[in-house]
Amino acid sequence: MGSKQPFEFRASFIELDEGLEVLHTSVERLRQAMGRTVDDRPLMLFETALGEIGSNVLTHGRPPGTEMPVDYVLRFEGGVVEASLTDSGAPVHEHLKREMPAHESERGRGLAMARSLLDELGYRRDGDVNRWRLVKRL
Amino acid sequence: MALDVQTRQTDGGIIVLAATGRLDVAGAPALKDAVSEAAKNGSSRVVIDMEGISFVDSTGLGSVISALKQIRGSQGDLRLAAPNQQVRVVLELTTLDRVFPYYATVEEALTGF
């Protein structure tokens, strides 16, 4: 399949390990579908951002006691890759503008990294769920 | 893919931690455990062989920062060897390449350490 053909991957997951594996598998399938190599820089940058948002969602997006899975869709069309993640965690508005922390900090880089790696990082609270949208032109 | 960490000691007494897998939120504890074990045994010079690390995220990076603090806290030092392109990009993006000297190979990291 050439890069002009649309691509779509859908999954729902609950566990951290399972979810991370699915996210990386989906990018690998897109990479193969597009005929790109593991060193393809735009796709590698997108996968890095997806790993950051995905791990945040999987870590914080499933409050104790909830059975709600994380819903995930990866699409590629017209030269643009877009991922959406939906979780049932608490609202995260206050974290969105977080800047890159000092070198000695061991945490808090994920959102700043994702913002700088993507063309667009969208977030909105929709009722009881968080909806994330990650967009990058490849 | 869980992170696997193999520990060996060179003739010169340097600890080499060879990690394989993804150094991410799921894999970071394995690296932290290996570094803590090395520090507990009094090792002051540690090289993390990253050749087998396919992907790093900010939590994985945090475990490397934690390792650096722990080792430097006991007057030692840490070097990174053989990071792939994705790991180098993350180090540069976070400007942590200014904090961590990284080397193309383990042999280069061991030279003069």
C-alpha cells in the first residue's frame, strides 16, 4: 500500500503493558503499510509523542474501580497521521501548559515533549471522559 | 516488551548494564532496580549499554536521571553507550544530552572512564 492509501487501526485496552504494546504495534503496522523504515524520522517523532500521551492515559486515565477501557484509533490519510485516545480519568486542563522541567527533575516532561513533537495536540473534556487528538504530517 | 537488564563487571571494575526492550513507564523500574543493586555493591562507575533499547519515553528518561543522581551521590559517574536514533532525539529534545555524555559504543564509553 502506498502512502496515499488511507489506513485505520482501532483498539480498546485496559492494562498498561497491553496498551503500550498495542500503541507501538499500531505504529509498526502503519510503518509497514507506508513502506517506511524504523529510522523514518517523522513517524519516529509521532511514535514518541504517542508513547507519552498513551502512558499518561494508561497511568492516570483509569480511576480505581472503573471498568472503562481506553479507546484508541490511529488513522493516516492525505499525508497526515492522527491518533485519538479516550479515557475516563480526571480532567487534566491544569497540566496541559506544563513546560519542560529542569534537568534534575525525574518527571513532568511528557506533555511538553508531545507538544513539541506534534503539529497539533488536542485535548477536550467531553462529559466524563478526556479526548486526546495527536496530529502530525508525515 | 518488558525491559531486560543484564549486569556485568569489566576487568577494570566498571559495571555495564545492558538493557534490552523499551525503557518506558513499564520498563523503567527494571533499570532502577539494576542501578540500585550496582550502587549497593559499591560500584561507582556505571555504563548503561543502550544498544538493545528500542524506545525511550520520559519516564524511562527519568529512571536514567535517577540513576545519575544515585551514582554521582556516591562520588561515581554514569555514561550512556550506543543509544539509537529515537533515544538520541529524546535526549536532544529535552536538552539532557548536555547532562549525559553518550558514546557510540560500549568500548568508547569504557575508554578513559
